[in-house]
Amino acid sequence: MMGVPVCCVVVLAFICHIHSLETKNPLYRPKRSQENVWSDPSDCVSKTRQVFTNSHNFSVDIRMPGVVPSGSDTYLCMAFPVPTSRDAFVVDFMPHASMDTVHHMLLFGCQTPFSTSTYWDCGSVQGTCEDEASIMYAWAQNAPPTKLPKDVGFKVGRNSGISYFVLQIHYGDVSAFRDHHRDCSGLTLKMTSRPQPFIAGIYLLMSVDTVILPGKRVTNADISCDYTSYPFYPFAFRTHTHHLGKVVSGYRIRDGKWSLIGRQSPQLPQAFYPANKEVNMRYGDTIAARCVFTGEGRISKTYIGGTSDDEMCNFYIMYYMDSKHAIPYMNCMETGSKELFEHIPAEANVPIAISPGHMNSVMHMGHSAGHQDNRSLFNTNKGEQALDQDYHLEQVSAWPQISLQLGQVSGLALDSDSNLVIFHRGDHHWGPDSFNSQARYQQWSLGPIQQSTILVVSPTNGNILKASGRNLFYLPHGITTDKENNYWVTDVALHQVLKVSSDGRDRTLLALGEAFTPGSDNNHFCQPTDVAVETDTGNIFVSDGYCNSRILKFSSKGRYLSEWGSGSSDRRRHIPFRIPHSLVFLPDRQEVCVADRENGRIQCFIAKTGEFVKEIKKEEFGGEVFAITYSPTRGLIFAVNGISPFGRSTPLRGFAINYSTKDVLDTFSPEKKEFKMPHDIVETSDGSIFVGDADSKSVFKFTTEKAHRSVKKAGIEVQELEEMETFIKTKVKPDPNMSKTAALQQKQILAQQPRPQEEDERSVPKPDKEHGVLPAIITTLLLIPLMLVISIGVFICWKKNDRHEVKTESSPVGGILGKIRGKAVGSLNLGNFFASHKGYSRQGFDQLSTEGSDQERNDEESSDSENEEYSALPPPRSST
């Protein structure tokens, strides 16, 4: 009988105590309460607050007030007054949203919003602002945070014309709200009252009269305006069309020269990307943009408009200007002249291929993405990852684990199983006596190389998996594979391009050129260097090479198709090739790029026509580029340089280069011994980089170490929070309601603190003293009668037991105490208790079960993500 009142008292004590924890300690909140979701709309309102860090700097949280969208593709807006009557500057934006709920989020600034009382449907005619709305920020699915450059801010407040912020959120798929939660997505604005030297702004180039004819394969929308104001400096760009857009490009034209600001597929997530930092705008320049559309699949004309059946052509430039004469918003809507756009670079017409995975991420974009894009509404999504990822390559000194016994390594490739293919010269060497003045091979009497010149090795440990290529080659040079896993190789002694089987039988399937006979016509080569294979058609490109300095294109059957670069009259390149030494085909861009060795540059061409697209030439190359490869998943070109012919002391290194911006993101070289003549380079499927060195007769392996640090490119700092891979053991269990950014900041601080000696120690969150007094008093008062009851129970048991033994296992009191300690067979499960009451979610109380087996299981089986913390980030690298 005593067990019943004791049970009641214990349960009541636990209810009060845990309720106080649940309300005061966010560790006890349900999992749904993460970042952007609250069950109580009043919680959202409380998040719209101003926090001062000092007299000048403060932050403002703005959130949706617990909304539930009525249907898919709903646009909701909420206005927030600028929290100061003085001039202020927004210097940073921190998004709080989940891609599971929010399709995209936009922030506008204006003088008079459509409403100031509550949120409203701004996807209709109501819009965002009564006056002109200025775009300030955009976020979309998986888009990383974007920070403004140092000393740059958006001006708001008294003299700016911006008295209100308007938060607009596009809820793409209403199925995310089937659990009836309310959304509180929003963002934090970091602000300062200190005047900023530079003011940020948006320049919008927009077509208003383009008509896309049904079935027409290509329609161009061209916009251009003369710039007649003070200088501005682009640091980010964004493209926008609907489904028919293929590529959008923006340029500055100065003295007749077109300089790229930015180029991107509008079908990729429409985030802000880093602009070409070498481009600025000044009085007298022309600013221009082109959108390329296709009318294929349409049965009627398509016009510029605001519905998903219409189209748009928008190119946004985010820039900064000197604060003395800053203009926060500019636009250009003039149709460009045909004469001007006759000189636009060919890259503007080359579509950027995208994968089905990218298409899935923008599946809602066509429904109503363009309702108000011409009123500065735009969809931003996850940026193309490769553009802003920071890669650091380090040598794997333990690779290979066996001696490969190589000769001069001339070429590298990958086979269809992602194994590394090495092409080497065995006991033959290319020396000063190998050729005469007519480029004829002088050592043919030595016969072909008797060793296996083609080795297939494991990229993991270097073990030899297959060997072939005996008695076939005299001086191997380049190698690549096709989709049937055949080898396409060049031999500079034979002056031939050979297609060789990979089945180990050393069969020559096709031979182009005449053996040992140099020439410059369609049927002869002169020391050809490399082959690239077009993945779709099987067409091949040959760099021909040391004598002819040209690129030839053949069908997969060996039929001559075209060539370019065979003389100074080729106006597409201006400067003739000087040993086109390495080739790579870019499948996502349908381009072929050339390492023009002695000119120290990389040039890219449209694969179909051979038309020049772009050139990458860097001082860091030191005058020579020996080899290149391309990573479609990262959008990076990897290159190696050579000893400078001009006597420069430039170190021999590898380079990771952003194709779009031409920025060198990383350099790498061996740790223990130096490159002597890095001759070819290839990337494997796991992201490892291999470099073949001819002089040292070796192959080096480098791996990508995700630095997880801020990457500053052209003034944009992108925080990589999504792909943390290097962990150290945690000392504090993360708050499940903490934002990723806040969690990362906390972990950075913790990682820098001295580490405790006891590795298994777990820090316990300290209760708030001020808020913990009342629950403590209540609990203490409730425990007094509990102790009294226990004392009575113990006294009764003592009286009944001559041995004065207290059997805690069988007595009601002992059973309860055992259950409280989590050691009893029975259980007092608060999760079940609260789940039986309406209005309580069991989810938040599952971890509060007093059942010992549950607790032990949860401790043992908790995920690494709960018990480990991210490693501290290195300091950000400076811009290059």
C-alpha cells in the first residue's frame, strides 16, 4: 500500500523537474524544433529581436511568424522595420532555413512595404513593396552562406531610402507541412552603425522583348548599356531564366575587348557565384549580357513574362562602390545591337550541361519562380559546389606500396574500372640524338620496347593489375581511353596515333599516320603528343605536337574531320601554338582544352567547331604548361608546369584552377623529393590526383584534404558547413536546436581550448541559476514528504525483520529507488506517460525514459554525429 503514494509523489516530482528542464534547457526540446520550426507561433515572434554586441555592432533576427502555406509554390512575405533611425549597414547575412521546408528565401529593402501588420501572400498582384524594392540577399536549397567583402555593406536607415526589410519565402512543396508544424524560417542580419568605406548594390540586366519561336533551336536575348557613372567593382553574379534557358553570360566591353564577369547555366541552382575579380566598371565602358534559349518542344511563341509558361532573361551583378558616390541599384533593359554582339566570345553560345541530379534540386522552379523576378524576385539555390570549394592536395608518400620499375613516364589515364593506367618508355629514352633535323627517329634499329609499356595499377596501393604493350612502341607519349576501354596512344618516334586493345593481347585496332614518316597533311603527323576522346560521339582530337603545332579531329573510325591552329593566320587564337602538349575533353561543356606548353597557357575550344572559347595564363605557370586534366564534378582544371625556357626559377608544381573564374585555388608538389619533369596528370574517381614524372621515372599520388575553411574568392566568403568529414571526439553534446553556423562557432572555440585528460568525460550543460531556483525549491519541497514516507517504510520493514535487513529488491520503496537509478527490471517511462496525453509529443521525451536498458542502449548506440565534434577550422586563405 505504501508503494502507491510513493509512486505518485515520485512521478509528480519528476514531472515538475523535467518540465522545468524542458522549458528552460533546449536540449530537451523535440527534434522538430530545429532552426526554422517552432510549434508555438509566439516563439517565432520572440526571435525577431535586436541584439547588441557593442555600441556600434548589433544583429537583427527576422523570422516568419509560424506560418503554414496553403499550397505548393506559395510566396509569403513579412515586413520588418529597420531597427534604427540612423544610417546603418548590413555587413553579413546568416540564413536559418531548411531545404526540406523552404525552396528559396529573399530579402528586399524598401521605403513602403505592401503591409506592416502581418504576413501576406506576395506571389499574387500584391507584391513585396509599394515602391521600388532593392534586392539585398538570396538563399535557396543548400546554398552556403555568402558574406560581403570586408568594409562593404548594404546601407539602410535614415538616408538610404530603405526603412523596411521585407522577407519573402517561397514554399515549394506543401507536403513538408503534413505534420502541421508552423514555419519560422528567416535570417540574422549582422549590422553596424559604423560608416562603411564601400556600399554594396545590385545591377540588373534584363531582356523585356525577347520572343522565342517554337521549335527554333537557338534564340539569343542580348542586353547592353553604356556605363556613365563612377567605378564599381563586381564581386558576385547570378543568372535567371525559366526552363528554356541554356546559358547566361555577362561581360564588360572596354576598348572593344570583351571581359567575362560571369557565366552560368540558369538550370543549375541559381545562387550568387563569385564574379571575375579582375573586372571592374568605369565611365565609358559597356556592360552586356546574353541569354541563350531553345524553343524545342514548344508549339507556340514564348514571351518574357511572369508566369511559368513565360520566360525571363536576367543577369544580376552584386557590386560595391565608394561610399561617397554609391548607387544601391541600377538596371539595364536596352536590347543590344547586332553589330556589337557579333564580337561576343564564343563561350557565350556554349550551353552548360547539367546532370539529372541538379534538375531534381530545381524541380519547383518552373511553377511560379518568375512571378516577380522582374521586380527583383529571384530563385537562388545551391551554388555549383566546385566553384567555391577549397581543396588542398597533399602527397601520399606511401604510394605505391611496391616498386613499379618504370621508365620515363609519359602518359597517365583511367580505365573503365577507375584504375590508373601508366604509359612509360621502359629502357628507351628521348635524348638529343633521338631525332635528326627533319624529325626522323634515329634509333629505330634498337627495335620496339620489349617491356610492358602499359601498366594498369590499383590507385589505392599501386599493385599491378595488368600489363601490356610489349614490342609495340618506340617512344610513347600520350594515352587516353574510350568508353570501350580501348587505349588511344601517341608515339613520337612512330609519328602515329594508335588504338590498342586493353585485353592484354596487344592488338592494334587502328593506326593513324605513317610509321616513322613525319608529315603535315591529313594523313601524317609529326611527333604527336596526346589524344582526347569525345565521350558521346567517339570522335578523337589529336595534338600534333612538336612540329606541326595543330589540333586535328577524326571520327572514331579514323576519318579526318577538321583541324585548327596550324599557322599564325588562325585568328581564333591570335598567337600560334608552341607545342600543344596535352589534351582533355570537357564532357559537361562540350569543349576540348589544350596545354600549349611553350606558350605557358591553357586554351579551350568548342569541340564541335574548334572555335576559341577562353585562355588561362598565369604568372605562376612560369612560362610552360605540360599537362592538364579536368574534373567535371568540381569544375576544376588540374595542371602541371615545366622548367621555364626563359631562365625563370619558377617551382615545378601542380595547380587546381577554377575553370569559370580562372583562379588558382591550390598548388601542390611532392613533400620528400621534387618534381623533375611532371609530364602528365589525371584525376581518379575518388578525387585523388596522380602525376607522372618523366625524368624521375615515377608517379606521385596526391589526395584532396577538405580544409573546411572559409574560401575568399573575389570577395565572397563561403562557409563550408555541409561536408565536414574530419572529426575529433566531442566534449559537449551539441544542442539539437542550435543552428549549424552557431554550432560550428561553438566547436571552433571548444577545439581551441585545452583538452581534458579524461577522454570519456562529458561536459554537462550548466543550468541557468536564475531560472533554476524555482524548480529546485519545488523539487526540494516535494522530496521532504517523500523522505518521510521512505523513513516510515524503512522503519516498518525493520520492525518486521529480526535481522534488520532492508530488501530493496522486493520492497516498493526499494523498487522505486531502483527504477529511479535505472537498474530495475520494471520501468517508469515518461515518454509513454506524456504520449498518452493530448498535446504532448512523445518524440521529445523518448530520451527521458527511466528504464535502465533504454538509457544504456541510447548511450551505446548513439550516433557519431551526437558524440563527436567537428575539428576546428584553419584560418581562411587570402584571395589569389
